[in-house]
Amino acid sequence: MGTRILKQILLCLCVVIFTAAILPEMAVWADEREYPVSYKKNPGSEEPYIILEEDAEDYMVLPGDNLWEIARKLYGEGSLYVDLVKANQDILTSPNLIYPGMTLKTARTGYIERTEAKYGGIRMGEYSMDMPYGWTMGYMESGEAWANFVIRGDGVVACLVRDREKETSKVVQDWEKCAGKIEKYAGEKYAAQVSDLHFEHYKMRNQGDGTGEVYLYSFLWHVSSDYPSLTFRVCMGMKLTDHIQAEFVGFASDYDIQGCVRYITASFEEHYDGSEDFTVNDSNMSIGPDLNWDLSGMFNPFPFLDEYFTSKLEQVTGSNTKDEGKGKYQGRT
């Protein structure tokens, strides 16, 4: 009994030390910020909004359905039937005239209060983005993993900004197919580390100088089978504007990093100055290692996370997990 309890204490201690090593500058704010997507505006808020339009999905009307019940079933609130009316105004002559077998589009418009806009965020000549209040800027490295522009606070977000690549547009054109490739890659190369994959896609409008599209996927990263409680929530976000693709890799142990990365990604804006030689590749924002995969033009976050977390674990425990065949670019092709 005593040996088992001691082992549990040592495991917990390792988790604490490891988390401190991963997030050395992490701050726990008294007012921890969250960035939820709401499907109706807050009438009492004076903050500007990020407006996100979801992908349309089909719903076949069943006998006895009405728009209020469908909205309650899909969205959790019947009063949101107005979103169904808006998404289907081309086929609905009246909200009361629906019939079994009719196919409705279920896309909604989401809103995120842009609470950080008033603090200025990160401003560069060709682009800008919001940053959570109180977070700091720096870099990160562990083993052969590195990122030369990182923001830290209740989590860590590594930033990669570059000129938009043609291959990227082709890859994400069918986001459902792209998501399937990501899921397959993670399952084949990182089955022990990755679980709970979730995908999102939004079109944007009414934001600054342009629009753009936002692509996100999040998952749980299991650092080591020897330490089952050592997990981090990871979120990968990408914003495509007319000339730029901005990609963000965020992770945290006990924080809504998915909401945070969604907010930062969606807040990213391009500021095109009209010049023919417009480029952001000279901003020197990069993350490595960046191994090739089938999704050409998109950053591959899995080898980066693998190397970063494996090397940090070695530093904390003194073990050489790479020699045991764990980590170290196991996704290399």
C-alpha cells in the first residue's frame, strides 16, 4: 500500500514539475478570460464583435417538426429558430410552412466579443491580431523544437505568419476531406498521443479591411503512457486572408486554449497597402520542426509537439525516451 501511494505522489510531483517546465512564464489571472462563441449578440455589451459564419449542414424535417423544436434540438434553444429562417430564406415563404422531407440548412452566425481589441494587441505593418490581456511575447525551444514568436499567459500559443500558398487553398477547399486526412495521419503516426479530435470551419465578414476563412482543429495530447494524467489540450488555428496565411499552435494544461486560439486566429487581420511586392515572409515568424505531410501548404504541428513535449519530459525525469523509440519525429515520412 505504501509503495503504491508513494508512486502516486511521485507521479503527481512529476506532473507539477513538468507543467512548470512547459509553462515557466504562465500566469494564473484572477479574472481568467474566456472567448465563447455566442449565437446572439449581448445587448448590454459595447464591445466590437468577431462574426463567424458556420458551414451549412442539412437537416431533413421529420413529421411533427416545427422550427422552434428543430432549433431547440440542434442549438439547445428554441428562440434561435430565427437563424434557421435566415439560413433558409430562399425556400421558406413562411416560418410556419415546413413539411416532412424538406431539407433545411442549419448554418448559424456566431459572435465573439472582441474584448481584447481595446488593448492594442500585436500590430505590425502588414497585419495585426489581438492578444489576451496580461500575456507576454517571447520564444520557446526544447530539444530540436522551437518557435521564434510565442505569446504566453494561461497557455502558450506559437505563431507562424507567411504569404498565402496556393497549395493551402487547394487542400482546404474540401474541409471535410482535409479533416479526414488530418485524423488519419494522427491515428497512424500518433495514436498513443492524440485523442478527442474536433474540427471547425468558419467564414468571416465585417472585420476591418477584409474577410477571410478560419480553420481549427483541437485534440488532447497525451505526453507519455508512463504518466497518464500528463495531458495538454492543443488547438491548431489557421486564418486565410487575401494574401496571408496565419497559423497558431496553442496548448495549455487547465485552460480553454481552444477558445483562446479561435479568438486570436479570427482576430487576425491583413492590412494590404496596395503594393505589388506585398509580402510577410520577411517577418521571420516560424516554427520547427516542420515535416512534410499530405496536406501541402499547411503546417504539420504533430512532430513539433512530439519533439517539444518529449524533450521537456527528458529534462524533468532525466530519462532518455528517444532511445526507447518514443517521440523524436515518429511522424517522419
